[in-house]
Amino acid sequence: MGAAAAREGGSVSQSTHAYEQVKAEIIDGGLGPGVHLNEVRLAERIGVSRTPLRAALQRLDREGLVRTVSGRGAFVSELSLSDVRHLFQLREALETHAARLCARSARRGEFGELEREFTDRHAVLARDAGDSRLDDYYALAEELDRRIDEMVANPYLTGAMAPIRDQLRRLRRIARRSPERVLRSALEHAALCRAIADGEEDAAAAASALHINNSLRHILDTAM
């Protein structure tokens, strides 16, 4: 490998590292909405040079997690209530269709196992809704997303859902403050998995829509 190629590869690696680090901090809330992303300080803290960091911020801008203001730099994007409503409208359109596709799959029976896991998780959370239990629940919810993506096997559909899910993960902190909402969410996920496993397209779409609309209502009620 030539020196130029090596430098290019190193820059790509640094850019990927910066992208993943900044994205994780935005989603986890370490970098809150409206925070100015000072390139010099951020590059030093993450341990990359400014060129790959700038490429990472541009990628995050395209995904809607960062907004770049001419002459002022990059900022963590903010989510208004209108933004939240629009995200959930698109989420409902995409995820209900994904649920239908999963219910048509010959492998749909795999979701029976996930239904049992969500039911068990509900029982655990009813006894203890501490941070570690919540982390386990959200890890299972992300496993559900991964299984749906795998079964749908449509790169256009899953590609459209990915940035929406990233934005929604930023809102997860609101749900974490309400054990009652998390418990209902676990049951809603279990019902979705059962409908898919049974091959009931309409029921799967309805279960997906119910969960999405209940989640939106909770966010709006909490924020207002």
C-alpha cells in the first residue's frame, strides 16, 4: 500500500470513529440539542484530526442529527414537537408495512421467541424498573428492529427507517422516566411479535400502529 493510500485509509478510519462517537453521544444525550460542536475541542477530545471530524459532521448533518449553520459551524439538531409528529407519521407508514412483510415471511415463526422474551421482560420490569433492567429491555427492542430488518430484506425500506430510529432513540429518555409507559411498551411489542408469528398481516400492522401512536401520545403529553 502506498503512502497516499495509507493516509486515505487512516482518514476514513478516523472519520468512521468520529462519526460513531459523536452519533452515540447525541443519541445518548451527552451532546444535547442545540450544543455547538466546536471542531477544535471535539477533535482533541475524540482523538482525531479536524479533516475526518468534519467529514463525520457532514455525514451526521445528512442524517439530520447535526445542522450546519454557515459562518457559525455545526450544532446538534433540535427536535420540535412538530418534528416529532412528522417523524412518527413517517415511522408509522414504514414500520406498519415492514410488519406486514414480516408476517408474510416463511420464517415468521421466529418472532414467537421474541414474544416470549418481551413477555418475560415485562414481568421483570414489573418487579424492578432500574436502569440496568431498562437497558436490557431497550437492547431487546433493538434486537426486534434488527430481526425485522433482516426478515424484510429490503435495503431501501430498512435504509429509510434507520435515520428515523436514530432520532427516536434520542427521545427514549422521556419513556425511561415513566415505568408505566415502558411496561405497556413491552406488552405492545409482545403483541406485535405474536401477530407476526401467526402470519396475521392486518393484526401485525395494527399492533405496530398502536405502539407507535401510544409512544407519540406519551411524548407529546410529557412535553406539553
